[in-house]
Amino acid sequence: MALALGKSIETEYRENLHKLSAQLRGQAGLLFTNKTKEEVLKYFNEFYAPDFARSGNIATQDVDIDAGPLTNFSHSMEPQLRQLGLPTSLNRGVITLTKDYQVCKQGEKLSPEQSRILKLFGNMMAEFRITMEGMWSNDGSWEVFTTTKSLNQTADPQKDEEEIEDS
């Protein structure tokens, strides 16, 4: 995509598109719309979807699993659960948690094992959000938006909108 837009002033398709193509790194996307800047920023500041926390995210709540049968898992999952650190045993083909287990504490950084356990138990502790990083317009103008929020923090749409308006 960056090649099609142009990587330099000499190769850009339209004025200042080389600045846009320089931003296309990692997980980035393009949105083409006739909506106003304000409408687009408002939409993305309010948009989010629940997601599973990944390793390195901060736990937003305490998660404990009570001892007893884990009927949502097939018997073949028992070794995997034990490898993740859960105290399990197999009783008559049913996985059983032999004692209460604390997966994580609120405010602590999640390990890969903790994030995998949370996912297996269907606990969504993160939010998927889209951050607008810049805007190119048909008149050739290019505007960069700045944000200061960390990926591990819960986003505050009101604060984000104020930061964008101030820049």
C-alpha cells in the first residue's frame, strides 16, 4: 500500500501522500470517507470492543477459580491446564480443580500463562480500540494527531478528543 501511495515526494500519487505512507507501519489501516474530521474522530473515540487481555496487559479485576469440576473442558485439555499452572486432576473423565486458584490480581501485569487461562475461561479483560494517527485530505494537506495514552490504560474518549483538538 505504501508503494502505491508513494514513498517519496518524487513517487507520491498525490501531494503529501508520502507522509501518509510513512505512517503505514505495524498494525495500521486506511479509512476512506466523505465524513468530516469531527465525525470520524467522534466515532473512533467512542468505538471499542471487548477483547482478551494479552501478556503484559494490566489486570482490571481479581479473577479466582473455585475448586471443583471444570465441565466446560474436555478431558484432553487437562494436561494443558496443568501446564498453565492450574492444580487439576482427572476424575472419571472430568477435569477437576483440586483447590481454589487465583488467576490474577487487579493492577498486576499479566503473564503469558495468566492471559491464556483468562482466554480459556472466556474472561475478556481488555478493550480493542482504534487510534487515529493522522489525516490526509484531497487538498493535499496532511495532519498528524498525537495521543499520550498507554495501550494498557482504559481509554477516556473525552480526554482523547480534547488532546486531538488541542494539537
